[in-house]
Amino acid sequence: MKKIKNPTACIIIIGNEILSGRTIDTNKNYLCKELNIKGIDVIEVRVIKDNIKHIIDTVNQTRKKYDYIFTTGGIGPTHDDLTALSIAKAFKVKLVKNKKAIQILKKYYSSMKQPLNESREKMAFMPQGSQILYNPITKAAGFRIKNVFVMAGIPEIMIAMFKNIIKKIKHGTPDISKTILINSSETIIARDLFKIQNEFKEVEIGSYPFYTKTKKGVDIVLRSKNKNQIKQAANKIRNIIKFL
């Protein structure tokens, strides 16, 4: 069976508040889950500061390695929102006022009888050549430039943007997943798992111990795109468990 090659992705979480521990990031969990469902393999997740050089370096390193880059954070109206400027510099293009983005903001703030001040207008500036990513909640758009998708850091807004993105990009083949519970220590089965992993190259086998006050054990998780291999590997593990 020919091995299936899925699109690859890197997620870049941008924000000092994440690195300081002040804010718990939930975006990466959501994105990893949704991308895997669509058969897009997440290879890396990076968490970086609101720093122009860090953003430029990270975007340039990753966009050449992976099919899709998804960033969250740093596209708001304040002085420390540096993502749009940094990505313009990464692509060596100008940061310009996007006509469509500014029209959406004007209409939105006008409907609320509020002025489109300088801070709000800042959210319409994007790298030249970008396409806007519609934001149905606060109307301040994200953007796409080549294979880089730039989204808000606020989870509700990021999710709304991502739901539109995922409809338009190439998907792959999602993994089949099986979980086998072992009521024992993983040290008991570690050697056998090593042998089974070597035998079934197309199956990713993970061992995840858990401990509670009343119970301990191991979840053995098998993931693969090859239905036959995952079935055979699972049967071998079940046969071993019988003798534990």
C-alpha cells in the first residue's frame, strides 16, 4: 500500500501573556484537534513573544518547511500588537491599509455610532498582497499571505476565523485511532511495544500512563492511515495483555 502524504502544518502562538503564564492558551489544542480531523498533520507548535525579530525569524523558518502556518495573537489595536508588521517584514512587503478590511470596520463602528479612531484603524493594516480572513464577531479581520494564516488570539474569534479557513484549504486523510486500556504499569509492556512498533512501521504507537486515587493503568493509543496494519498491531497488543 502506498504511503499517504498529508499536508503539514505548524502552529505559532504569539503572546507575552502566554509565556508569562498569565493566560492559559487553548488555541493550540483546538487547532491541533481540528487539523488532525481534516488530515492535516501538525508537526510543530511554537509559542513566542510579541517581538518583531522573534516573529520574523519563526515565520520565515517555518513557512518554508510546512504547507500551512497558522498564527494566533498580536493583531489587535494596541502598541504591543506587532504580528501584522512583523509578517510584512518577513515577506519583505509593505504594511498597507487593506481597503476591504477598512470598509468592514467603518460600517461596523458606524452601526454602533462609534468613531473609527486611529487604534481601530490599525487593525485594517496588513502585509501588501494579503487576503482578509473574515471575523464575524468583532469585524477586525485576520489575513492570509501565501501559506501563512494570521488569526486573532481571542479563542472565540480565532475559532470563527478558522472555520472559514478550513473550508478552503487542501485536506488530507485523517488517521484511524484505537485505544487499548491496560490495568498495569507501562514498564511491563514496554519491551513488547518496542517490538510491535518496529514490526508495524505505518502505525504510531503511544503509551500514556495515568494515575488516580483508585486506579492506575496505561492507555495504549495506535494511530495510522493503514487500516490493516492498525488492526494487526492492536490484535498483537491484545494477545500480549492476556498473559499479563
